[in-house]
Amino acid sequence: MPDLTRAIESAGTFALGSRHVRRIGYGAMQLAGDNVFGPPRDRDEALRVLRAAVDSGVNHIDTAQYYGPDVVNELIREALHPYPADLRIVSKVAGRRDATGAFLLFDEPHQLRQGIEENLATLDTDRLAAVNLRMVDHSAPGTRFDSQLAALIQAREEGLIDGVGLSNITRDQLLRAVGQTEIVCVQNLFNLTDQGSLDVLQECTDRGIAFVPFCPLGWPRGNQNQILASPVLAAVGRRLNATPAQIALAWLLDLAPNILLIPGTRTRTHLAENLDTGRVVLDEASRAELARHFPAPQQN
């Protein structure tokens, strides 16, 4: 068995607001049923995965009230409460699910506040490490964006959250937000096959803001296969004694020091594989090979 705690520690830490977390965390989205709706396929295994992650040294867990809905937060509470002192739980607001599982916007300022309070209630905690404002509108940010941001700022000032985060945003939205308040983390889609948020990552790196790529191995059952089935990753992995998934995650860790990983899984086997990524060190030949086959987009 690999020493997962040592592997995680090898990846280092980065600031998530006022505290540092280990750079390999856990994203809990996949613990819900198919399409992130309904109960888990295996409830007992879901609880074991959460406990195994924390027992291995993970101290950053990502969740959302609308995962399930309610399901994932309740699993986290059942598995881990009372929470370890160093565990940082991050959630997000601005959406909810209807009875069929459809995703609906829930992003008026008072709804954002309600979303924060619902997260606190289901997780049975008085305070979250951060809450991300999940954006859908990518037009030029204006007064509506400001009012949404103000709702999270007020929650921070009242002690409900430690930090304000943003998710699924543009660089313009990030720049408008940092002009008004401290942003502790940004969570955008980013992986080898989708580097469209490179400008946001670069801005976060320059400002010392944690960047948390969601779907780091691609969308589940989607372009994930372009990563995990890539012969390039398989070849690099054979040379470095790593799996394609570990190479894809190691590439992210290697890309910028402020990247925090939250790979998700439903099984302890895949959890161990993801956490063991910390021992994988890319060499120059591997970096060049990955850059050649997965080039970064041209920046304006």
C-alpha cells in the first residue's frame, strides 16, 4: 500500500484564505447518484471514502448543497462530524435542483444567503472555510454581480464564512470582484483538454489566489476519456511509474503553485490513486511531451 499521507504532504500546501491546506483535496460531487442527483449507489462506501480521505491527510473538501440535493452534505456530516480542527470545507451557492434533478438558478442576493444558511444547517457547522459564488452569466459584470458579491461579503462579515470565492467566472468578473473585496479561491473548469480558463489561472497566480480546477480529469463520462485513454499519458506514466490519471493531476500540480486539486471519486481504490499523485514528479521531457500534445490556448 502506498503511504498516502506522505504522498499528499509531498505535494505541499497553499493558502485557502487565512489557513493553508494540502494541495491535494477531495471533491465530493460524485458521491451523489447519477447526474449528481439522488442518493449514492453505495452509501456505506461513500462514507468510507470520506473517512479514508481525511484519515490519509486530506484537509480540503469541496461540496455544494445542490449535490443530491442535500445528499452529499449529509454524507459529509455523517462521516466526519465532529470535524477535525484543520478540515476546511468549501461550498458554493447560486443554484438548486428541482424534483426531477434539473439545475435551476438560485442567485438573487437573498437566495444566496439562504443557500449559505442551508449549507451550514446540513453540514451542522457554524462556519465554512469559503463559499463560491457560481456564475452562469458571463457577460460584462455589472451592478447585479456587485449585489451578489455583497451578499457573500455580508455573510463573511457576520462570521458565517471565512472567505469569499468565485466559480465558473471570467477574468473580467475576477478583476471586478477583487476591486471590491478579498477573493480567497476561484474554481473553474480546467484540465489538459480544456485550458480555456488559462487567463483566469494566470491572474490568480499573480495575485496569490487559490485556483481550484473542477473536473481535473474531464467531465465524468464525457471528455474524461480523452485524458484517461490518451496514449501520450500512458507512455509518460510508464516512464514515471504512474497512471494516466496521476499524470493528468501531476500536470496540474506542476503548472502553478496556487493550484489546489479536488478530484472526486466514489471508491476508495480511485481515491488512493488520486491521493498518491503527490509522489509523481514530472521531468522536463514529460512537460515537453504534454505541452506538445495538449497545447495551451493562445492568449490575447
